[in-house]
Amino acid sequence: MKNSFLLLLLLGLGSCASHSIYYWGHYQDLLYDQYQTPGKSTPEIQALKLEEDIEKARSQNKPLPPGFFAHLGYQYLQMGRTDDAKVSFESEKRQFPESAVLMDRFLKKFNTKARTK
């Protein structure tokens, strides 16, 4: 049921992407792969493709979609790149203020871990 909902959500987003103000790049495909075929795209591959998408979006002067930087931050976490993850979560929060509650929760965990070291 959960995967069906995610698939419908992604397909719905895909139909909007062709007319979208956002630059979607590899984001939807990577998100789909992560849930449908875990392990198909490693965090390193995903981060590399998303970083390429950032450059392409900038060259086309288009914003990236909601969740993009949060997903990139998660990939960085998987790779142990905590500083890059923090930057990505802050970017998501800045670009989409409605994500602040969730992004603050993630960022709080970094601050908690830093104090316990």
C-alpha cells in the first residue's frame, strides 16, 4: 500500500513536471529507484547526479523542486558527509519554509551529536 501511494505520488508529480517552473532533472527517477529497487543507485551515484542537476538548474535559471535538497542531504548522510548534509537541509528549509519543522528536527540531531562528543 505504501509503495502504491508513493508510485501514484511520483507519477502525479511527473505529469506536472513537463509544465513545471522547477528543474526536476534526475530527482524523480532517483527517488523512485530508492524505494522500488533499493541499492540500484548508491548514495554516491545519487549525490553526483543531484549535484549535476543543481548546475543544470542554475544554467537554466530554474529552481529545484520541493524535497530536492532534503533528498540530497539524506544521500550525504548515508555517505558520512555531515557538513554537506547540514548545508542541504538548510537549503531545503530556506527554499521551502514549510519544510522547516522537519529540517529543524534533522538539524537538531546534528547539534545533539556534536554536544555529546
